[in-house]
Amino acid sequence: MGLFITFEGPEGSGKSTQARLLYERLQSLGFPVIVTREPGGTRIGEMIRRILVDLRNTEMAPTTEILLFSAARAQLVNELVRPYLATGGIVLCDRYADSTFAYQGYGLGRDLEELQAITAVATGGLMPNMTIFLDLPVEDGLQRRRAAREQSGGGYNTPAEWNRLDARDLAYHQRVANGFAELMNREPKRWRRFDANQHVEALADQIFHAVEPLLQGMEPMP
Ligand SMILES: Nc1ncnc2c1ncn2[C@@H]1O[C@H](COP(=O)(O)OP(=O)(O)O)[C@@H](O)[C@H]1O
Ligand SMILES: [Mg+2]
């Protein structure tokens, strides 16, 4: 029941922008839809997010990082995602389990099977019906975020936020990008890949058209 769609891709590729636009479009068509994000999306999850992104937390062990992401995810799935899907609604999520595989698995070199086991505990095995991948060269995404930060000051929770995870080196972000490519190869049916280096509105149209077939049989609200 319901429809679960996630957005993945490198920093600055436009995930938050496109998740919001798809949400607005589906809502204007009358579909029951919510948009949320990881880590966060719940009161408890947002508290965990603050710990994860805090630039002062340089001593955080990789295992701590993985378990905090997973704890936030468990809360989101239990509190928001599963209940909303059970009512037949559409849940859009800005990042999900694939980010753990890409960032902590391929990026930090943690064992993928171990991550899969932790993720299965956190999510109870819930995986998206479709995952939208916004493809952008790592450098370009980081540059977009940097540009936004210089314009607005880059405060916490703004699109320009510069956080502990963004601050890792380019080689790390490159390993993450290769990880996403590998994940897409493994499950080509679930993933849809888009060139993120296009105008925001053109990209939004392409994403909507990819999602459209999944809406058949879902009832817009009266
Ligand atoms: N298609 C696009 N072209 C150019 N800039 C974009 C595009 N989409 C988003 N941006 C800008 O890039 C920055 C990062 O976008 P955002 O949606 O926050 O990315 P993400 O959530 O993937 O990190 C923001 O300043 C945003 O306005
Ligand atoms: Mg974002």
C-alpha cells in the first residue's frame, strides 16, 4: 500500500529542491503526499541530525555515525513512513538507506553486509518503490553548496548549510559517487537516473514523468 519514493545523489545535486517540487506537484493534483528527509523528519530524528552534522564532532567513530543515522531512520520509518504508507499515501524522502551504503559503505569502507543487517533492523526491511538519482559531478555539487553558502552565510538547516559530512575530502565524495553507480547497477529496476545539470523546472518535469506510471491506481483525494 502507498508509494515510497526516495531521492539520492551527491551533495548539492538538487535532492531537496526536487523533492519539494514533486511534493508540490503531487499535492496540487490532489494526491495524499508528504515529504521528509534523512537524517531527520521527526522531532527525535532532527535532534540526532544536529549531532551528525555538527562540525565540532570530529572524534565521532564511524560505528557511532552509522548507528545514529540508523536510529534516526528507525524513528522516521516507525513514526512517519509506515503509518502514512498504510493509509495509501505517497511518501517522498530526501535520502534513505542507499545513502548509508554509499557514504558509510563505499565512502568510509565499512562492510556492506554489516550495513545491510543494521539497515534491516532499522527499517524492518522497508525499501522504496522508486529511487530517483540526481547525477552531478562531485565537484559541481560541492561548488553549488559553497556558492550558496557564500551568498547566505550557510546557517544550520539552510540549503547552504556546510556540515561535518560535506567537509570530507574530494576522494571520499568520489568513492561515494562510485558507490551510487554500483548500487544502481545492482538494482536497475528500482533506480531512475537523471542528469542534475539542467534547469530546475526541466528536471522536475522529467522526474514527474518517471513517477507518473506509479500513480495509476492511486486515488487523488476528492
Ligand atoms: N538544477 C539546478 N541547477 C542549478 N542550481 C541548482 C539546481 N537545483 C538546485 N540548485 C541549487 O544548488 C544548491 C543545492 O541544492 P539542494 O536542493 O539543496 O541540493 P541537495 O539537497 O542535493 O544537497 C541550492 O543552492 C539550490 O538552489
Ligand atoms: Mg538537501
